[in-house]
Amino acid sequence: MKTKFLFVTFLTFFITSQLLAQWTTITGRGRDIGVSANGTTVWCLGWDAVPGGYSINKWNGSSWERKQGGAIRLDVDPQGNAWCVNFDGLIFKWEGNDWKTLEGRGRDIGVGADGTVWCLGWDIVPGGYSINKWNGSSWQRIHGGAVRIDVDPNGNAWGVNDQGLIFYWKNNDWVTIGGQGRDIGVGANGQVWLVGWNKAGSDYTVHKWTGSYWTNEAGGLTNISVGKDEVWGVNSNGAIVKQNIGKIKEAPLKITVQSMNLSLLDQKQQAIWAKKVDSVSTVPIFGDDCDDTQKTFNKTLVSYARTVVSTNTFADFLRRRMKELYIGCTNDPYANDDFETQYQKVLSACRAPLLIKINCTGGAGNASAGIGTYDNDWRKIPEFSWGGWFQDKSQCAIQNNCTYAPFPWPYTQAAGIIWHELMHQYGYGHGANNSDQNNIAKTACGIPSTNTSWNFQRNTIPYIVGNCIEEILDISHKTCGGLKNCPSSDQIKIVDIVGGNTCSCVTDPVKATASNVQTAWRYCNKCQSMFYDGYNSKGTCSVGGGHSASSYNFILPYNVKESNTIQAQWRFCDQCYNMFFDGYPDKGACAATYRHEELGEHEAEGFNFVLSYNIPENQAAQALWRYCSKCSMMFYNGYPKKGICTKGGEHVASGYNFVLTHDLPTVPPFNSYQKAWRYCTKCFVLYYDGYPQKGTCAGGGGHIAAGYNFNLPHDIPATPNTQAAWRFCRKCNGMFFDGYPQKGACPGTAKRIIYGGHHAQGYNFTLTHDVPSVPPFNTYQAAWRYCSKCKSMFYDGYPQKGVCISGGSHTALGYNFVLNYKP
């Protein structure tokens, strides 16, 4: 249950804390900062954007001296030389009066007081980016992943990952410590400072490590660096500050917490971000305040709740309860939509959590969590804190001699409470916390005071969901002869319908799909079907020839039991290589045989694939995969055109909306760039020249390449001087801006009288704009512009403005883009 008192308490402490220490403001504005081991040399990335990132500056004691070049992260070695990484991932260090470029590419860099250098690599891994250590001539890969890194006086790296988890290197392995952070800094005397996970105004809280816990310090920052006797930082407005920290009395590197092998953490994250075996919640992670027994208890609760919500029993019971009871708060997600939309969104939220972080103390009431938003970034972990109820009632389950009630209580109530708190994370509220605050809840939820029947503990989503889970567990235990009356420890016995007398053993959906997966399943960009790309031969495509792979590498589970959100009987056809449904006597139509044999059906071979459906899409799982009722194949239904069906015409979608797991978007080393983008001499647009077919040009025929071969970044965050949402159009092969609902005008549209819009496919490009065109380390060309008529990227450097498919020449609007053409 959400409590407002936690925020008030924190705010009071934060204001008090600001009185305990004083930050000194330094002239200028910055984005990142680095301090040498002796504290005498400070470098800073400026506020102004330049090619490669932001300006690089060195402090002379009274002002900042501008150096050539640009970077996005930096640190300083003991000799006072800056080490940097720039927007393109290039790594370089200052040597006297110029920069020296090192091998490899990176995202962040840290240097210790002993001169040891660690770097986060360019490639995406679970936890963020790969971790590497410099051996003097090359980078040595270390297991694990992080998003920020620094180095202590002993040469050991300290990092935080994309979940905010904090860890350091010791004895050839990672040791995790409590808390969550966004940036970390380690000084020459061993002091460790942290930019925390929680907001402090527009910035984030600041903390210092004591050796066993984090203290709360004054102010708010976004980036931090620690010298010998001073800590430096910058905030979200670019303010540069420092604080004298003095010498420490005890070495904070004497960690008293237990060591945790980060490779084990990686294995857990692999199940979500790398192996991608399912898109429902997996094992929880815990705060430092949970002991081993409490962790075991909580894991059981999460498994119980997760198993219940995966069933048709829950889906049916939730629908009935929402129809009977739901009168939501005005701020609930989809509050103004029809009932079916509201129901489906709640059901999806119940089945959606990827990870759960559980704190065993600190909550108000039974438990408490903040109100989030329905469309939270999938990488953000839903988190809640147990209150005093847990400390009391959990002992009942642990000791198994409960004086309150027999088993399965308190498991049933506690499992419902966890999902109650998760609903808060997805934006659902109830307006108050105590049973005597119903009038306060009415006001908060926009319920008229004259409505005497409404009660926040009965009519709101968190209570409805939690109570449904609790009731199903209670009823199942009584009806089915016990929850654990099943052959497998990964199963619980659940009634088939509330009010019925039949039961089924249901496997925890995470356990059901935690092994047996096959990679190399790909989307064919000709027929839009799913095919197996693991052989030299590419099967037979209904369009002709072999299949042509594009987009993600799908990783699909096989030979496991199906449940209410996964369907079995999906098979590989050894003739056409497509994925088809083998659950009907009619085996569909196989492109390899349909026009040559009397039957022409698919021929099943190999694994029995079990595919998830009707669950939320996320970065590691793509929805809109459908069964074609004509050819029985799996095809992608996300485009207006529905591909080419073997039986003629387009595919026809039927049945479930499958959500298929895949790897994160990766390409070969230094992976966030794509070459072969060229200028077309006829229409002046930027188009992709990497296919034999050259798209469709507004000037007629295909595009004709000239000039530079542009090398463009994709699938990276936008900055003040970069813009995302630039996409490849699969119809004309051009680059267009996909940030508006209207998709411009495409010359590749089949109907030539009224031109349709562009159709996005592939990468999300992030393009630099409004910076000088000649940086130190790269070659760029400016004068690339957005056309306000057709929404394409075109070259505006000539008096003539090319040919626009909307009529006449292109019309420039908005930013002046500067594109990299370095090979």
C-alpha cells in the first residue's frame, strides 16, 4: 500500500542533510568531471555540444582551459592526463599537448590512483556494457556488465549496472554491496561516493560508503568524481561543485557484506536479456535487510502469485471481479477506455513483471510502494518494501506452527500483497492507506462523496488483484487437497474455475520455459514469415528463392509443457524451413511443395516449440506474431502489408497474439553503427545502399549513389545534440523521421496516384545535429535536413533541392544534421 509519509520523511531528512555539508560552486557548466589522484588536476566536459560529444576542458585553478576534441565521459590518471571516450566510442588520452587514440571502443572509463585503467566496452551485455581492463597494450575482457565504472587505489574496478546494483572487483570476481546507484567515484584515499538511484529534485541523491552502509550526503548530482581530499560533481543544470571531504579514519574497502559472484547475477539476467527464454517475472532480488530465510519465503510467494496469474482461472476470476467491483481512481491507466481495454491492461500488468526487488523492512502498513506509470521502462525493476506485518506474520510461515491460521496462510495473503504492490508500480492507486480514510481516498480518486457504497479496499485495482490471488490460493488449497499436491516442486494445484471442483497442477511459468531453447529463428523480409536460419540453405520462400533474414535473432523454447500463456505444437518444416502450427490435421501449405505435389503440406521435424502469447511486449520480446489461417505458418502482422502467403495473396491472421523472445539488437563488434548510407544524385535523399535492389526514387527508378559512404549510429540514447526516431523505410530504402503519427510520403507506395507514408523497419538511428562539421577524430558532412513535406532526410548543400515525392523540391525544416562518413 502506498504511503505519503515516506516521501515527507525523506524530504525532511534531505533538507536537514543539506545543512550538514557545503558544496562550493565552480565557474562554468559541465556534463562530466574527473579528478587526479592527488586532487590537483581536474578535467571537465563542458555544457556545449561539439562533434564527438561535449567540449573538453582543464581547470587551471581559476578558469577552464578549452582543449580540442569532444567526449561524453572522462577520468584523470595520476599524472593529470585525461582519458576519454567520445560519442563514437573512440578511446583516447591526453599526452602533453595532443590526444593519443587507443584501440577499441568504449562507453565509460575509470582510472585508479595506481594508474590502472578500466573501460566499459561498446557491446551490449546483461547489466549494461562489457567490462574491460587495460593491460598496457590491449583490453582484457572481464565478465559482467555495467553502465558506470571507476577504479580504487588498489586497481580494482567499482561499477553500477543498469539496474543500479553496485559491485567491486576483488580476488578475480565481483562482490556486490547494498543500495542502488547511477554513478560512482573512488578517491585516492579509498573513499567511495555514489550518485544514488532516487530523485533529489531534478538530480539524484548523494551518498558515501562507510564500509558497511551508505550515508546520505548533501545536495543532488548526476555525475561524481573523487580526488584525494575533495569530491567533485556536476548536476542536471551543468553546475560544477566540489566539497572538501578530508581524510577517512578507516578504510572503506574492508567490506563486511557477503560476496556474490556476479556471474550468477549474469545468469539470472541472461534468462531475461540474453537467453530470453520468457517474458514473465523471474526470481526476485532483495535488499540487504533480508536474511536467507526471508528470501526463501519471498521466492515462494512470488512463485505462487506468478503461477496463479498465468492461469485461465485467474483471468476469468479477475474479469468477473472487475465487472462487479472496479470503480477506479481518475489517475488509473486507461481510466477512460472501455471495460475490455481496462481488463486486458490489468491482466497484462499482472503477467508482465520481469524482476521484482523486495526490501524486508522500511515499508508502511503491510507493505508500501511508489506509484509508477503503466509504460515504465522494462529495465526498471518494480520495487516495494515490507512493513512491520512481514516481520511478525512471516515468522508464522517460517516456523510452520502458526497461531493465527493453518497453512497456506500467510502465504496466500502475502502473495496477494506482493502483486497489490506491483499494481502500484504500474500506475494503479487507491487513494489512502488506512481503513478509516475512505473519504480521503474518495477525494484522491475522484469519487463523489455521495457514493456511499464505494470503498478503496474493495473497488480499486491493487485490492482487486491482490484479493483475487489470495482467494484462488485459499480455494485451491481446500478444493484440491493442498496446494503442493503435485508431482513437481515447481507446480501448485489450482482449481480450473472458481466455484468448480476440478483442479490442475500448474507449473511456474518461469520454470516451464527456463531451459531448452533454440536460436537462429529469423524474420524473412520477403514473405514476412518466421524461418530457421541455422543452415547454409535458406529454405523456400513463397515469394521465390530462399528466405532473406532480417531484424532480431529469435530464441524460442521447445519441449516444455504448455500453459495458459504458451502454446505447443509449433514445428519446423524440413522442406520450406518455416515455423508452422502442427496442431490440426491440415498441415497448411508448404512453399517447397504446394505447387508441385497433390498435398503440398508442411512436414514437421525436430523440436516441439512452445510459444508465449497474449503477454506484454518488451525490449526482449516482440509481439504481433500471428498464425496464418491459410498456410498455417507464423508470420509478422506488424505492417500494413501482410507478406506473401503460399496459397496466394497476403497472410490472414488468426488466433493468439504471440510474443516471441529475441536477443537485444546487436550486430558485429562496435555494434551500434551501420554503413552503406548514401546520397542519391536524383532525389537528393539519404538512402540505404546495402541491398542489390536500390529502392524507389522520387526521380524515377531506383536510387543512384554518389559521394560519401555514411556510417550512422543507431539504438543509442538521444542527447541535446542528437535526435532519435530516424528510420529506414522498407518501401523506398530512404531515411525518414518516424517521430510523428503521419509518416510523410513514400515513392515506393504501390498506389501511384495517392502516395502512402513511409514504413519503418530495422534500426532506430540517432543522428547528430547543429555541431561543427570537422571534429578532430572523424569526418562529418553538414547540411543534411528534414523535408517538411515527405519527411525524408535530404542534402541541402546545393542550390537545387532535389525531387520531393510530394511535388516540387524538398523543403528544409528543423535541425542541421551532421553525418559521419568515416569508413
